[in-house]
Amino acid sequence: MVFIGGGNPEEHQPGEAAYRYVGNMRKREVHDRNKAGGRCHLDKIKFPINFASLDTARLENYDLCGHCIRSER
């Protein structure tokens, strides 16, 4: 697992993922773990990368998931 953009995985609320955003390195697409549904298929990501922020994912040229991040575009 790769971590990008700083942040501390220990600073999260119970029930929340340590890093909110996860990218699929193969597809270059980022997902919001707190809003992801079945259409995101997070369980099938073979090459994940964690991002501390959505801005960091954008700086790394990751596309935003149309299912779980569409409201933040």
C-alpha cells in the first residue's frame, strides 16, 4: 500500500478509514472511502494508493470517480 500527501492514519474517527481517499493505480482513478458504494468496487483494486486529500490525488493526475466523488467536482 502506498501513501501520498502526508496526514496521519492515526488521526481518524472510529469507523472511518485512516485515509479517506484511495486511488486505483492501474486505472488512475480516485475514490472516497466514506461515500463509495458497490459500483466503485474498492474490494477489487489490486494496486491501491492512499491519499490524505482529494487535492493531492488531483495533483497526481488521478481522475475522480463518477459515483462517489461526483458531488465534489
